[in-house]
Amino acid sequence: MTPEESKAVATRGFATHSEEGGFEPFEFTRRAVGANDILIEIEYAGICHSDIHQARNEWKDSMPTNYPLVPGHEIVGRVSQVGDAVTKFKVGDIAGIGCFIDSCRECVNCRNGHEQFCVKMAAYTYNGTEMDRVTKTYGGYSDKYVIDENYALKVKADGDLSGVAPLLCAGITTYSPLKRFKVGPGQKVGIVGLGGLGHMGVKIARAMGAEVTIFSTSPSKEADVRSLGADHFVVSSDPANLTPLAGTFNMILDTVSADHDVNQYLALLGVGGAMVVVGVPPSPNQIHALALIFGNKTLSGSLIGGIPETQEMLDFCAENGIRSEVEVIKPDYIETAYDRTIKADVRYRFVIDMKNA
């Protein structure tokens, strides 16, 4: 054993070993804490729908799962060790980890703070490799993570951190497009779907000063919509409810991961309006060109955010008292949480308590 190997960080996580398999305890090692690294003792890890896709190998054609898989890219915890050259963190600080943990740092996208679009492909937090393309990455359903300080996020928060963890994916996924299309006072924003992403969209858009309408197929969610701060609630399963709203929205954020007709929402945009898709339905959508041409409308996508923007989002949420609405679970509930997430039976994000796992 080399001196470096002897310093490797023993880690306990929860892994699945096949498409049909459940989660069980899994022991592995993280790399030794290097000069620029910090060691985070994970307190909470959120469950993202992409965790489910990868655990069940549902993206096998584009991103096949490499088992054993320890998911989790919505991570928050406390720094317990810092490398000799670390300047951004000190022991005891609260730190977060999002969807990637490194990138080439040299390409045009990395230099511009868009590391998620690294030309050489970023190192994903799990089901990937480090930038050496050899060392496998395991995610946040675990008790520790070693990460370069430049790819960890500073978290300003007190007390219970469970509602902070989902900000590292659900928060930035909604913040980034709202910011890009300059949402602010006097604008009307529609949020399609009220799940883990949608409820964060409501909170962030309201904090930016927009008038917010939620579109949902579930009439039972109206009370929750009001409590989250949305101004209006529309049951979208009845087309008659949409007709009076044609041409009235500046922006619509589509968070739905189930198959649905995007065209009906494009019709609600005013001249110059934009619709941004962040949910990933299983089937392609058919878009009629005239739905965009008439009104100079934009249909766009958005993928999380780079490190600078994610840090900006965390600071914005801290300043505005924004956290995710969560249901905290133990690791032995992961499989049930997955099933309930698929059924939209959660308000609004499951978070695994790793500090008491």
C-alpha cells in the first residue's frame, strides 16, 4: 500500500447493484485529501428524479449506469478537513456539492464559468469518473465526499440543513433560466408542474418580483400553491382553463418529466415570450413552427448552472430565506421514496438524512 492509499478516506454509502436491485450498505474509499481538497461530512442528500433514471438504467442508450451505483448530487454537509493549500473553506464551514465535481478548467466554457458544458465533459458527482477518466465517482448517498475546493459551494445557513440540499440541483435548475430571461417585477411567469423543480421555481420567481401562475393537472395542489406564494393556480387538464390566458405570459418554465403537449403552453406566451424546458419527458415533443413564428417566441432548454452561478443562486436563496420543502427519510426508505416520487406523491423533495444513517 502506498502512503497515498493509506490516507484514502473510508466511506460508507448506499448502493444499488442492478436495474432491479434495491439499495444496501456499501463500503468504498474516497481519494486522500489533497492540497486543494476538502473533506465534507455529508448531512443530507436530496433525491432527484435523475437518480431514479440512473439507478434503474433508464438512460442506458445515452448514459448507461455503471454498477454498483451510489447516487446523489444534491449534497450538503460540514467541512471536517482541509488541504494545505485551501483558502475558500475552513473546518466547520457548511459546504455543498452539485451535479459535477470537476472539469477541464481550460476550455472556453470552463473559463466562462459554464463548467457544466465542459468541452471535455465535466466529472459528474456519481455514475462517472474523475477527470483522469479512471477513478469512479460515487454520489451523496454516503457519509463523506472529497472534492477540490473550487468545485464545492459555500452555504450560508443556520439550523436544519435538510431544505438546503435540493438547492444544489432543483434550485439552480430553476434559478438559471429565470435569471437568463431576466425575470423581475412586472413580468408574468408560468410554472408547469408543481414538483421538486416546480415548487422551487415558484419561490425563486416570486423572490425576483414576478407574478407567478402554476399549471398543474392535480386540483388538490391548489392549497399548496397559495402557501408557496404563487399568485394563481390553473388546472391544465381542462383546455378551457387555458384559453383566456393566451398571449399573456412573459416566460413559462416547464418542469414536467411526463409526456405532455408543449404547444398548448407556447400559445400562452406573449410577443417575445420564452418557454424554457427543464423536465425530461420520455418521448419527443412535436412543435409546430408557427407556434414560434407568430409572436417571435423562444423555446429553450437549460442545464443546471456553472460554479459561479450556483454560488450566486445559493447566496440569493440565503438572502431571501428560500429553502426546499422536504420530507426527510432514512436510507432504508430510498426505494419507497423512488416509487412515491414517480407517482408525484411527495411535497416536494425527499432528502436522505445521512448524518444519522
